Amino acid sequence: PQLRSMFETLNLEAVRSMGVLPQLHLNNNLCTRCDMCGQSCPSRAITCSPYPIFEAACILCYKCLRICPEKAIEADFSPVEATLKKFAADFGEKPVARVWY
């Protein structure tokens, strides 16, 4: 019941402020400014000026991270993976607790 009530109050802004989902970061040293990230963004939340900028409309789908040919877009998923492992242990489950992106 407590977990259910928490999920009922979540929205994207709340999730961002809680740090539940990893934030996107750009490694300017790797970025070639090809704009593949901006072209693939489903919410049109990336503008290149001259490097990609992640705007507030970003829904954290991580499509840009997956599509970037230079791997210049990064996000640290290790806290999410640790949380999944903890939940699995708490509930006696043995799933593969690896974040795939």
C-alpha cells in the first residue's frame, strides 16, 4: 500500500527532483555535433547550439543516449541498478538486475 501511494503521486517533475532517473550529460570532447540525438528525440527536447542541450521537455527516454554514434551522451545508471538489486533482495527475487540501454 505504501509503495502504491508513492507511485500514484509521481510525475516526471517529481521523478526528476527525487533523482530516481539518471540525468543526461554530454561529453563535449566526444560530440561531433551530428545532431542525430536531436533528430531522434521523440519530445523534440534537444537543440544543438552548437552542442546538444537537453531542455525541460525531455522525458528521459534515453533514446539519444542509445543512438549517439560517438557515445557522447552519458547517464549513470548504477544507482538504478543498485535499487533494483535491493528490491530483488527485499522481495526474495532473483532476477537479472542489470540495466540495459
